[in-house]
Amino acid sequence: MKLLAVETATEACSAALIMSGEITEQFCITPNGHSKLILPMIDSLLTGASLQPSDLDGLAFGCGPGSFTGVRIATGVIQGIAFALDLPVVPVSNLAAVAQDFFDHNPENLAFVAMDARMNEIYWGIYQRNASGYAEVMGKEAVLPASEIEFPDVSGVGIGSGWKIYDQELLTHLSHRVIRYEVDNLPRARAVARLGVEGFKQGLAVPVEHAMPVYLRDKVAKKESERQS
């Protein structure tokens, strides 16, 4: 399968191509400019693989949660390609992508994923590695203050930007359940691609009109004054 994936929901901007199980990725850290970078990244990947967009079998994108603008960029780019080529799409959770990339490079099988959501909140999800090696959510993803997280009686590794800011609150609540924690884990297109291919196998691909962003926070698009009301 030839699948293209994009991810732009945080300060990381990336695109990845998976073909016959092999992944190539374009990745950079930038505070902004994702909309200018992502299309050249895609072009570079396709050119490097001697592919035309019409050679692709499917698409995947980081559908959120994350920056409102960033999530919209990934959604818009994938929707445009999918409409033009009539390709199916697998939306992939950015929290799942953070967990998948961790599992792909570490031996532990459970991750407490916390991404900074600003407004004194985190995007929160607990993921375990399933029998096939893919990140599988335990319970539901949520956006909430670090002091209000919910968790089962399991042990794992804390990962994600939320651990950099709210480590004390998270450690207080998780207590002995945290083996260690890492703060620099960001969602990457290579993990979105991996989960995208698995999503196709599981029948999770959707037509482009259903390839929509997931924000978790209902008021994400409102002005700051409205959020405080």
C-alpha cells in the first residue's frame, strides 16, 4: 500500500510516505509556517519515491487534538488531495500518534499521554501497545486540568508536552504508577502513517466528506473572552 500522511497540530510539522511497509518522512520544528512547509514536504516525498499523487492508495492525517490552526491545516491539505484524487482517508488521533511513536522506539507497553492544551488544561489519553504492536486507547481521550485526570490502576511512562508543564500535578495523582516521564514527544507523520495503514486494514477509512478534525474542546475556535464566559 502507498499511503501519504501529514501532521501539523503542534510546533512539529511533518509529512510521511509509507510504501510496501517502508516509511520516509520530512520533519521539522517551527513555531509557525506549517501551511508553507507541508506541501513542499509532500512534493519532496513523492519525487523521492518517483510517485505521482495519482499513484497513492490512501491518505491519513493527524485529526487532533492540538492547535486549532494546525489541525485545520492538516485537515485542509488532506481534504484537498482526497477530493482531487477520490482517495479514502484515515483520521488519526494525535495522542495516538504520540503513543505510537513512543512504542516504536521503546520497550514499554503503556503510555500516559499528556499534551499541553493551554488554558491550564491538557489533552489526555492512556494508550497501550496491543498484540499487533499498535497504540490502542484505554478509556477515552479528554481535555481537562491535570488535577482532574482519570486513570486505571496500571503503570506506564508519561510522555508528551503536558509533562513539561504539569509534571507535579500529574505525578501527584499518578503516584507510583509512573515509571518515568519524557517531555519532548510530539505527534509525527511517520506514526500517523503507521496507524493509517492499520486503520485501512481495520476498515476505518472514510470518504473525504467525513475526514473531519477533532478538537475535544468545544470552545476551541472562540475568542478568549468568550472562553472565560
